[in-house]
Amino acid sequence: MPTVSVIVPCYNEQPTIGLLLDALYAQTYPREALEVIIADGLSTDGTRAAIAAWQAAHPDLTVRVVDNPDRIIPAALNRALAAARGEIIVRLDAHSVPAPDYIARSVAALQAGRGENVGGVWEIRPGGEGWLAECIAAAAAHPLGVGDARYRYASTAAAVDTVPFGAFYRRLVERIGGFDESLLTNEDYEFNTRVRESGGTVWLDPAIRSAYFARPTLRALARQYWRYGYWKVQMLRRYPHTLRWRQALPPFFVLALGVLVVAAVLWWPARVLLGLQVGGYMLALLGAGLHLAVRRRKPACVVGAPLAMATMHLAWGAGFLWGLMSPPRAVGTPSRR
């Protein structure tokens, strides 16, 4: 039975780190073959005390904490990789909750040769209390909100561009390198791009499931998706052929919206086009909101889901366009650990 190292980037995750550790303790995979490496960015909110208290209460699961002074996710992952001893690496986040058979199913998929990096589907949960947080979680799992990001809603196993988190043999890192520390976001997608370009397969299995907590407010959601859009440009400058239609639509929509708003001041046909664009978009959002309201039996989704989807689209598109206008950032060479 292969040994497994679970690597976790972490910074100020006191509210959720215990949920993750409890979920790892409940895994069906044997604890004696399992270790957890948490790369903490010198948390200031009591996260480390929470981890220490959990360790004291559960001495039969190996949990180690390493420092990540850079406080960025790819650096945390590389620090954890350097400390990990397992034959198989399972990457998780401090605000995720894997299903009890998550590790066992990931290991089985790797041993069956399904892919070099295997992952599963997110079950998006509200990141806070209230109707809006519930609607944001619903929107983050809807195809209109996330396009063809199949790891948010897929029901059949398949080869894909990327998976959330992922599990892979240590030898994969030795072959293609670790995580690119010049990317503050999109590090998983960039890693999976190198997997595919090296001839490997990225495999999505819906039977591998984990819960993921969505952002609790529209403001936090906007910051998240603006960051996603901005850093996607930095990644695409290195791999332009990886651009997908779902990634191109939001910046195109935002650009067209801005152009039409300016043109509408002086040119009446632009007002008609602007009305058609905005009206058609609002109808599509309303349709998605009605669908979610009926399916989830949450009437608030009629309003909340369209607000969340519009926030995701506009913030991602604006971040992407800002990234295009910004000077290129230096791209690092992924380290081999």
C-alpha cells in the first residue's frame, strides 16, 4: 500500500482548518500510511494553536507544520512537497472537506493508470450565513456561472484540462517540476498544463468528491474572480494555446459593454446594441436564477444567483483586461523537489 502525503497551503484558516483535519482523520485510507503537511504562511488568527490542539487530541495521525514566509499558494505547495515523504501526493486546501473515501479513490485511480494527476468534483457549499451566501454557492456550481469547468458539476469521468487540488505520484514532480511561484493564482492550471504537455493525462472522476466553501459576499467574490482573471493572463502569456471559450467570453463581454456605453453617448445604434446586449444577458441570468430556485427550492436564487453570476463574469472579465494592459510578469522556472 503506497504511502500518502496530503499537502495543504494555509494562512489564517482558523474557522475551517479543524473541518479539514477532521475529514482527513475520517478517511478510509489507513492512517499509518498517511501524513498531513500544512504549509502555513505564519498565520495570525489562531490557526496554529487550533492545529496544535487538534494534534494533541489525535496523536495517531501524523500532522506536521512547515513555515511559508512568502504567503503565496504555490510557494506553500513547494514547501510542503519538500517536507513530504509519501509516494503519492494529495493536494488539498485548508477550506476544503474531502469525502471519507477521497484519498482511497484517488489512490485507486492512480494505480489503475487513469491519469498522471487525478481529481474530482467540488460540492460547493455556502461560505457564510444567509440567503446571499447560499445563492453564491449555487451560482458557483452552475454552468452559466462557470462555463465548462466540469469539476464543478460533472457526472461522468473523463480526461480534462484541469482538476481541483489533484493527486499524483511524487515522481511526476521530479519529472515536470513543482508549482510556479511566479503565479499567485492559476498555479493548479499551469501545473496541469505541464502534465498534459509532457504527454500525461489529467483525469476527472466524479466519484472523488470534496466540499469547497464559496466566498460569502459579493465583494469577496468580486475580488476572487478579478484575481482569477488577472492571473489567467499571466499564465496565458506562457501558454496562449490553452485559452478556452469560457475564459474568452467574460473579457469580450466586458470590453463590448464598455465600448457600447461610450459609443451610446453619440451614436444611437450603439444604444440599441447596448440594450440588446444587456437585455439578453439579464434574461439569461434570470433563466439561470429561476432554474436554481426551482431545483434547489430556494426562491431567493431568482435574485441572488443572477447577482452572483454577474459579479463573477464582470470581475473575471475586468481582471483579464487589466492583465492584458499590465506589463508581463517574470515567469519562474518550476522547482524540482
